[in-house]
Amino acid sequence: MYFFTYRAAHSGENRFPALWAALALGIAIGPAASAVFYVVARGLGAQVTRVAVGSGRMVRVWASPTRVVRLNTIPLSVRLNYLPRRERYGRDSRIVLATGVLTPALLGILEAVSLPAYAAPLCLCFALAYTSANALAVQPGTSRTAVARAFVTAPPEKDAMLAVPEYASLAHAVSATALGDLSASKDLLTGLRENPYTAGGSVLVEAAHQRIAGDYSASSRTLAGLLAPAPENQIPEDPVRGAAARTGALALSSLNAMLALERDPTLRDRAVPLAEKYLERYAKERGARAPQTLAMRTLLQLEKGELVTAAHMCRRQLSVAGTALDVAEALCTRARIEAARGDVRKAGATVARAGRIAPWYARVSVVHGRIITDVAAGVDLPASAPAVAAEAGLFDDPWSAPPS
């Protein structure tokens, strides 16, 4: 930028207006490309599930049963998560990825053509930066970049999400689960356990159904199928994604233990060691930064009485929430933190907000009851159902038979 302003100051004409226009147009490439991305995704029938405005520290999160919108401190870009139609999942995914890669470059060229020659390079620099950031971004669930996934076909071993047709059903089952439509999700899971590229994910979704219903013991037993060593493990395994599925199963087993502790405080001596063992083993793994692990870590700090740490982690949990279920999870934990700090009315409002977002989530009523039990005597909050005794298997050590 100094080069351009220096040349403008020592030239014979007033170049600053054009340079400022190039700067503004260059910055606008990001939001404009996101708008084009949104139009293309919606035109293909894809569902936009998450909108993140800007970067930096989270300012606020808005959530509805179908979409999560997050506003950050530097609102110069917009990132979208989308779910293509199941019938054309792979094709539409590639089209949307290609749109995200090519649109900033095309917008930069169009803007540069409309500017004087001395201002056009500044605009092209922004276009190059946005294009490179989009093209080289590594996509979640795979090690491939966006440009590679958009234009290069890969075998299932490298990109099962686009190469395996059944993966579309799994993606829609995950989305239906996060929306609380468990019946539709179960229908979509039919036959996915027989496919090695969707088996692990289908087990995680089934366990999520049971966790949403509040049956933490059944959820942990379902997850045990991913943790059993061969030949007892009858679930086919994708050699690339199998380790990630096991890490996810361990995280969810630990989360189940912490949620059971929330419902029945007498389980503390069994739940806390299990969660600590998971963190000790997988603290440096990529899976340890997943929303489920973050939820479990926040609850663990809360149970230890570390309210300041728990509040910071809960804010982080809310900032990475991608679905209504994730937001409701974070709000339930926030309500417990607020109640522990003595702000019972605020806790009641927070858990009520969680109930409006995910009324089908059993944990909402549990948190209502926990607030009443702990500190809210006499406050007008609905009570939950009585605590259910933990069944056998909930606190079984998942490392007692490590996967081969």
C-alpha cells in the first residue's frame, strides 16, 4: 500500500480517489464472492446451515432450528456452510467449491478493468489473496484443498465425501439429527453400516440419537462398537477415517459420562476420571478440538469449580457451534455456569433460550432441574424428570481393550 500512496503523492495528477476506490473494491471482493456463493448454493437447492460474518473474536451468535449465524469483530468476510441435495451431493459440492475458488478471481478482474491502470494492481492483489485463501483451504473431514476437490476426482480412500454416493445419506442424517428430526435421520441411516466409508459415521449418529433422548448408557454402548478390537468389532472400517471415528467415539463416550454426572451428581468419582483420561490421551489430537470434546472439557472445568476457565471455554464452544444442537449444548452449560455464579434469573433465561432452539433435546429439562436442585429454590423454573440411575456400561473404560 505504501508503494501505491508514494507514487500517488509524487505523480502529476490526483490519484488518491482511484486508489481509495481500488482499496474499497478490493476489500469488497470477499463479501461479494460470498454473496455469489450463496446464490449458487441456493440455486442448486443446497441448504445453508451456518453463516459466519467476519473473523476474530465472536461478538454474538443467533440460532434458529435450521441455521446458525455468527458475528465476529472484523466483518470483512463471510463464510458459509451448506448441505447439497442428497440426489446430487457430489456434483453440487464440486460446483459450489469451484464457485468459491473462481469467483474472487473473476470479480477482481472485472473490477481491475474498470479502474485506471495505476490502481488496478491493488485490486488484483486483493483478488489474489482471496482466491488463494479459498483455493488452498483444507476442507473439514479430508486432507484435500478446495481447488483439488473441485477440479480433481479422487478415489474413496482420499475423498469419501465426494466419491462415495452413500455419504450423501450420512451427511443428511447428521443434519437431520442436529435439527431434532430423529425419525428422518434413522431412515437415512438404513444400510450405511455395511459400507466401510460410512459405517463409523453412522454409529456416531446413532449414538447421538440416544444422547439427545437422554439415554447416555445406550449411547456409550453403541459407541463401544467402534472401540472393540477385531475380530469382535463387526463394523467395517475405512482405513483412512477409522482412527478419526474412534477418536470421536472416545470423545462422545466421555461427554456421555459428564452429562450423566450432570443428571446425577453422585457419579462424580466415575465420570471425572474418564474425562480426564480422554484429555490426557488425546489432548494433542485433532479430534480434541471437536465441538463434542470442547463441550466435555467445559463441563469438566465446571465440575471442578473452575468457573472462570469454564466460562471462557463455553464462549469458545459457542463460537464454533455449527448447528442448533451445538448452540443448545453450549447454552445449557452457560446456564449452569451462571447459576453457579449466583445469577439464577439469567441462568433461567439462558436455558429457556436453549429450549426455544432445541425443544427436543432432553438435556434442557435436566439443566432446568439441576439449577433448581443446586441454587434456584423458589425461582419459577420448570422442574425436570427425576434422575435415572446409571446403567451398566456407561463408565466402562474404553481403553481396557484398545483398538488394534
